[in-house]
Amino acid sequence: MTLLDTLDYASVLVFALTGALAASRSQLDIVGFIFIACLTAVGGGTLRDAILNREVFWVADPLTLGVATIAAVLVFFTAHLLESRYRALLWFDAAALAIAVPAGVAVALAEAQAWPIVLVMGMITGCLGGLMRDVVCNEVPLVLKQGELYATCALAGSLGAVLARLAGLGDGLSLVTCSAIVFILRAGSIALGWRLPVYKSQPPSPGAPKR
């Protein structure tokens, strides 16, 4: 098994757990659990592979869907044991993001893509599955929450991998750097409240014409 295969399997497993936790919060049946888990697990990687015109990873290896299904069934029978399913979802999602972004970066590098494409593929692979999960479960997507560090983490991690590779660290260390940056930033956002400044409209000055 290659490093890329390992990253894809790990990303599928952990993102599937977050999808199943979201399904538990929506009180879905077991088929709903499996659907949301699989959607979350393969969403980002599917779009990545389609854009890069390569065989979609779960079509090439359907066992990845089996991994997502097992994760969904496991959560279906154990989610009630968690003190806070939303808190668990946040931390599993942070771990999944820290795995999926390097997976997207690794694919783009293997395809000899230019660095802007590497950045975009890292972000797509990391963010799209969670976005699909939250939209389908009628939740405000984490990637769109006000000031939340999410897409920023994916971008920073992807950029860190590109710079590390330019510095001669090699693909393996570059991907580790990417993962570390993503997780540290996301963990800081969850645990310490790290935020980006958000746009705030300014009230019109007195006497200004209405628009």
C-alpha cells in the first residue's frame, strides 16, 4: 500500500465517522447513517479526481466504501455513549481535515501539477466532504461559520507543503508539515477560539443619501 492509499483510507475512515455523527444528531436510520458517512468520506476526493481527470479513487478501490460503511454502523450503535456528539464531531473533523488535505496535495504532486493547483486540490479534498455533510444534514457548514478557521487551515497546510517541498524536505516530510499546520490551526480555532476578522458593514453617516 502506497502513502497515497494510506492517506485516502485514513481520510475516508475519519470523515465517515464525522458523517455518521452528523446523522446521529439528525436522528436518521441506519441507511441514512451509511449514506451521510459515505457522502462525507468520498465527496472531496471525488471532485478532486474528476477535476484532475483521473480515475475516481473509490471506483478504483471500492473497499473504501466498505470502510465508510463499517464506520457508519459503528457510530450508529455507539453514538449514544458520547457525552457531546457535536464536540466529538468537531475533533474528528479536525483530524480528518489534517489527513485529507495532505491526500489532496499528494495527488496533485503525483500528477505534476503547478503549485496553484496543488493548493486548490488540497482545499477541495479537505473541505468538500464536510461541506456536503453539513448541507445535507441542514447544519450551517463549518467551512462557512463566521470567522471559523477551516478553509484557512486547508490553504495554509497546502501552502506549507509546497514551501517545504521547495526547501528540499521531500514529499514525505512536506506532507507531514501540511498535516501539522492544518491540525494546529484547526485545533486552535476549536479550543482557543482563534478566528479571522469578519466583514462588518458600516452604518451610513448622518445626512448621507439612502441607497
